[in-house]
Amino acid sequence: MKVTLESSDGQVFTVDKEVAELSVIIKEMLVIEQANQDHPIPLLNVGAVELAKVIEYCEHHRNDPTIDDDEDYDSRKKPIEMDDWDKQFTIVNKEMMFELILAANSMQVKPLLHLGCRYAADIVKRMSPTEIRDLFQIDDDFTPEEQDKIEWEKQWTKL
Amino acid sequence: MSDPLLIPEILRIVFDALETSSLVAAAVVCRTWSRVAPEVLWRSIRHTQTSEAFFALLRKHGHHVRSLDILLNNSPHSPNPTHIRLARILPDTPRLMNLTIGFSHEGTQDAWLIIFQVIKDYLAETLRSLALSLRGEAELEQTVYRFTPEDAAAFFPALRQLTRLELDILPTDNVMSTIIASLPSLVKVSFKEMPSPSAIIHDHFGDDTLYLLGQRLENLRDLTIKFNQRLTSAGFSRLASNCKTLTRLDLCQCHQLNPVGLEMLVEACPLLSSVTLNDSNAHDELLHKLATPARADGLRVLSIRRCPAITTAGIQNIVQRCSSLRELDFSGCPRVLIDVFTEFDWGCMHLSTLGFSGIHQQTLQEDDERPRRVNDQDLESMYRQLGRLTRLEELDMSALPFELRLFAIGRSTIENMRRLNKLDITERKEGVMDKEMIWLATFIPSLRTLRVDSYGVRRRLLGDLVDINSLLHIELTSSPTQGPFTFMDNASDAFDDTDESDDSEDSEYSGSSEDSEGSEDLEGSEDADDSDDAGVSEDPQDSDDSDDSGESEAIEDTEDSEDFGDSENTESSRDSEDSENKSTEDSENSNESSDPNDSADELSRHLQGTWIGSDSDTSDSSEMFTADGSDSFDSEISDASDHSEDSGSESGSGMEGVDGESGEIEDDEESDDNDDNGSDTW
């Protein structure tokens, strides 16, 4: 069965239902709008370029088992598996990957979200706070008092 | 465009993938990050320091804490003992589900009682998992928290939510019956005792209690019992009649269990996916039962270290038929020969962990032939077989009685192991060569832990290897001939003996290697592994290490020099890059030593691993820390810089560096060694 998706800039994509259902949001929408499947499902936060990429990802991973969202699950111990295809897939620039993370987050495509976040984590790894701020253009918005407190804490956070 | 890295729910996932040192840095980037990072940072805490200030912070972030693994390491008689500090903060950890407490001092019965009271009063509703472990001195002094029946009756019934209970003692029948009656929803139980002179064997719970356990704990899936000398096959056959749902079974060193009893138990539990029977009487027939068509697919983990009855045929059964197997360890099974690799294709293609150290030994069994000399064809077959296991992450091929010829024959095989994370090639027949180390560091980027004999390894090389693969941690094991352990000579006899003295002698190996699995981030514990290994090196074939090394090196030197032209070039170019980076960093540091961010950076880098410490710029950073006034780290940083001086000045005989480094933790591990020595009494 096919499902049509419409990106924020009006482009329409037709995909297999099981592919689209990797997105938790679409899966839920399909349950609600069972009768009304002629209209494309609007994705207001996702542009055509990103949507195409998300669909490409979902096509490849259509048969994967789902990630269980167990609270006990400590993902720090068990990083997600990345196959060669995934590695190829993540060879994009930072801006594109961040758009993909946002898209995956708004569509709730969990494995893609985790893949993107791992990409981000790999960038952040071993960087100093200053380097991180510079790279991602994040403002240092601490007050001097907060700064002192954090500084003190950090010294003891040797886990 | 909104920034994904300012959305907390996304940040949480990103931070999940960061290791501690990066999280510490992330926590000071901005307000949003500083709110999210502690959630992840404090969620699961292991191997902490136990300073006053740390406990204060732990209390502050107590509401994030789900898992806490803490070692109470100062004496209960000291002015401000850590168990009192712990007892004070536990009321502030309302979401604590998993608690592991280690004690390393003897005479702490009172300390336990205080902790029990707090757990009972504040954590009864949340606690799912409780592990009380003994380390160091406490491990020897088994009476440390031997529950009285009254203590048990006051404590266990309160823990209504508990599903996992792990104790480093074997409770008495009386205490066991309290546990079983009060906690019927237990899913996992583990009762381990270390073989020690003070163990009171007749106090171990017996067959009747085991029966009760099987009957009352309907949800039991995971059972671990170590060194219980009272349980017999009769008890296990009765357990088997009730415990058909067991999925994980670990019975190490329960010497009264005969092969038939084990077989019966395994046969009665069709859902078993993980079977650990180290130092047991397991034999081939049992493996045959596990490899029947109905069950073969279900087996995920099999560990049968040092089982003298297991032979090549038994292992072949497993590796051919158990296609879902993930972990297999038949290290120290002397009657398993290299033929296990040569005759058939293995079917367990999903294997991620494989250990076969110390196989192919001369045994005393009369019907056994002397193992044949391993030739190049055997090695080729072995590497071909290993090469098919593309998912291997951990490989232990230490202590083998033949030359590995890792580079000469195994090269392409090893290079194709894209996921290889940990490689153990200690106690080698041939010496370790520089180019081999460089090769491993260069061509296996996934490698994180490499264990090699320290003999002949130049300390300066280790610094270079850090530049090639900065994530690689190299564990040096002192060669048995240089260590303080002298029972090498008769080891070849003792090794195959089936009597208990040998089993318990070996036992520390399994015990301590299990411990080390759980100690990723702690520098000390990694070092402890080293000292640990010195005690384990009783494998016979190492005495002639030094003889062979020169020879094999000479053979391979010629062919390798050209192969390595490339990698050495890249290495040196990286080297210079790095030193540039370092110098800029250094100048930054000295200019802005008041800037907190850079000290965070330093801290992170310090946290990254032991070998980072041998970087040339650590001494600078130590000065910086002193100037900063953060005295807590002074000692550690200066340790690290001392260490780097060591490696600089005496690159030839760098052994002392290793020893000094591990000295801190050796107190704990000493008990293991003592155990080894004392175990002769068994």
C-alpha cells in the first residue's frame, strides 16, 4: 500500500506504507485518518530536500527492528549499530545533517534521529567548551555567578 | 533555522553518545547544555571518588541518579567514613533503581547495618537491583557482612520492588529462606564467594535451599552461584524440576557438581541462552546437549574456561551448530586443540567475543596424544576461520603454546575485522615487535584495548601509538618470568590436573576478569588488570618466550620494512602536526589559565585515558592546575607527569613506570594474589 507525503514546500512523495511508518508521527496519523488516504499527509516542518533524504533512509531500513524506548535502556553502554550504508549516508555537511536531525525529530524517525545525534556527538567529542561554542555559534549565556558555580562542580565531576 | 543542539530532547540523545569527559565539557557550554548534561552525567554513576565535595554534588544531583555503583574505600574507623556519607545522601536519590556498593575494608559489619537501614527507610519503593560486593581486604575476610538471620529478617522483606539481588557471599540456609520468602519476584540472583581460607564451607546453603529457590521464585531467569561446596547434583536435579524458565546460568567452581548433574540441569532448562561453567566438570556430552537442533539456535553465550574434560570435538559441535552464538570462551581448556579451527567451517557467524587462550596443551590424560606441532598450514586455517567471523569485537588469543605469526600469516584476517575492539595477545611464544604494534594501531581503527606483554616494548613507542590511534589503550602485562610468581615451573603439571587445588588457583582469573569488564572509565582499574595478570601467568609455555622472539623478528623484519614505509611517514607527519597543536594549546593555557573553559578542556583530556598522561605537555597542565588551586587533581596530574618523565628517561626499561602506576590500586588486587597463593589449602 502506498502513502503520499507532502513537504513544507509543496512537493509530494509517494512511498510504501511500511516505509512511511518508520515515522511514529505518520504511523499515528495513518491510524487516525484511515478512511482518508487520498490526500497527501502534510509535513509542515520538513522541506523537500530533507524529506527525500529521510525517505531514502527509511527505504533502506524498512525491515529493521524498532528501537525500544525503555527508560532503563542505557544507550551509553550500547551504541546503535551503524552499517556501511549508514556511514555513506552520514557523509553530508553539518548543516544538512542538522536539518535532517530536525526533520527526524519532528517526524519522530527514531533510528535516524539517533544516527544524526551520534554524528553530532562525534563532532562534539573531545572539544573544549570554547571550540563547541565557536563551531555551533552558541552564546555563552552564563552569568559570572553561574560560571563560578559550574566551575566548582566540574572539578568534582570525575566519574 | 532553529538549532537542533538547543532542543533538550535532541541534546539528551546527543549526550547519551558522549563519554564522561566530553559531557563534563558539554556541561559548561551554555545554559541549555548545562541543564541537560547533568541529567545524563548523573544518571548512571560508577567508580566514583568518595570525597566530601563529590558527595555534596551527588546529593545536589540526586534526583537524576538511576544507577549508583560506589566503592566505600576508607576504613569505617576513620573520622569521616564513606559509608556514613553514603548513608546521608541516599535519602536524596528518589529515583535510584540500581545500587551497587563495594566494600574494601574488613570489619565493616556495622557499616552495612547503617546502609541497610537507610535503604530500607528511603529506597524500598524504587530499588530494583541491589548488589553488595566485597573487594580487597574485605574479600578475604568473608565474615564482613555475613547476615545474621535477624538482620536478614529486618532487611529483605522491606525491599518490595527488588528483582535483582547480587551478594558476594553464600548465605546460610536460614538467611536464604528469608530472602526467598520475602522476595518472591526476584528475577536474578547471584551468590558468589571467593575461595579463601576464611570461607566457612559448611555454612554455604545446601541442596534443600536450592530446591526452595526453584520452587518459590517463579520469575527466576538468571542464576549465579560460585564456589558453593555443599551443592550437589541431587540439589540441581530438584532445582531443574522447577526452574524451566532459566535463561542464564552461571555455576563456577561448584566442585561437588558432577557432569551428570550439570547435564541434567542444562537439559531441563530449554530456554537457556547463556551458560557459564568455568572451572567446572562440564564435559563434551553437555555441549552436545546444548547443540541439539532444537536448542542450538537459542544459545548466545557459552563460557567454559578451564574445563579439563572438554575436548576439541565438544567445541566443534558448538561452533558448527550454534549459529546464534555471540560469545564463546573456551580458554584454558587444555584438551581443545588447534584442530578446532581446521576441520570444519564454523557456523557461528555472529560471534562478537571469542577467547581461546591457552588451548592446545600437553595434558596428562593417558588417552590423549601429545598435541602435534603447529605448522603454517594450521595457522593459515586458523586465521581463515577467524577471518570469517567479521563481527568479532573481542578476541583473546593469549597464552598459546605456538607462535601466532600474527603479522606474517594473520595480517589480512586481522585487518578485515572491522569491529575489533579488544585484542589480547599476551604471553606470546614470540616477542612483540614494534612494527606489529604500529600495524595494529594503524590498520584497525576500531581497536580500543590492546593487551601485550610488556617485555621488549619500548615506552617511547607507546607515546607514538597514541598519536596514531588516540583512543587506543595499551595494557602492558609483565612477563611471567619477571614477575614475583614462581610457581611457573610446576605449572605444566598443575595445569591439567583435575583436582581442586588447581581449579581454585586459576579461579582468580575468572573472578577478576569479570570485575574488569565493568570498569571502563577508571584508570586505576585498568592498571589493576596489569597487576592482576601477573598473578595469572601460570601458563607453562611462557618460560621460553625470550628464546623465540629474536628469531621470528629477524625473519619478518625484512619483508615488513617496505610495507611500513607509508604508515611510518604518515605517522611522523601527524607527529609534527600534533606537536604544533600542542604548542599552541600550551600557549593558550598559560595565557588564559584563569579561563575556566580551558581547564575544563584539560580536565577532559586528563580523563581520556592513562596514556594521554605520557604526552609531553602534561607537566605544563599540572602546573596550571596547581596555579588554579584545584588541589584535588594535583596529585593525579603530577603522577601522570612523573610517569611521563619515567618513560622519557628510561625508555629501555620502562617496567617501573607500570608498576608505580598500578601501585595505587594494587592494595585491592593484592588480595587476589594472596588468594592465589593461599588457595593451595583447598
